[in-house]
Amino acid sequence: MHPRFEKADKLSRDVIGAAIEVHRIQGPGLLESIYEKCLLRELELRGIPAVSQKAVRIEYKDMAFEEVLKCDVLVEECLLLELKAVQQVLPIHKAQLLSYMKLLDVPLGLVINFHEMKLVDGLSRLILPGANS
């Protein structure tokens, strides 16, 4: 089991509650960037540390470099959020989240689509392969 999986699993419930609160107040139909700022504020109000970009070390064929990933929200270094405001979440959205999870070694990720009338209909949970076993 990934050492941060249990923490991420517990945090995911709190983060979903924060996202529901943002959606309740703002409703669907806004830009992703607005939801991101509102969610970061809601997490701050709840005492949950989160950042919107993260530098990561990339290694490739004997070369290493730092790159800032434009991940939407990283919560307590163990839960990654991909925020959307789209008609439909596509497989590429989940693939992007999973790729970022691998690069950041984050065991759990959530795709949250704020475009839905009920936010719970826009939630997808991704687990890094092997993180929960």
C-alpha cells in the first residue's frame, strides 16, 4: 500500500465536501479558473493545505530537470484534483490526472466536473495502480 493512501482517502471526503460547498454557492457554468480559486479558498477556510502548481523532477534517459506542473490542486502532497467545467469528462482528462499522479507519486486523484447540476454526478476517483493494495 502507498504510504499516503489512507491519508488521501480520508482527505478525499473533506475535499469533496468543500467542492460541494463551492458548487452550491457558485453553481454550474463558470470557468474552471474561478472554481479553482474558490476551492482553494474553501480548503484554506477548512484548514486543509493545498497548492495549485507543483515543481517536479523529471528523469529521462540519464537526463534530469525540474518542471512546474500545471496541476489544478494538490492537497497535502497526497491528493491531486483535476477540476473541469465541461459538458462531458473525457478519457484524456483522466489520463492527464493519472500521468500527474505518477509524476508526483500521489496515490489518489479526483476529477471534479463543476458543469454538472449535481456535483456528485461529476466526480471520478482514480487510484494510482498498486496504491491501495
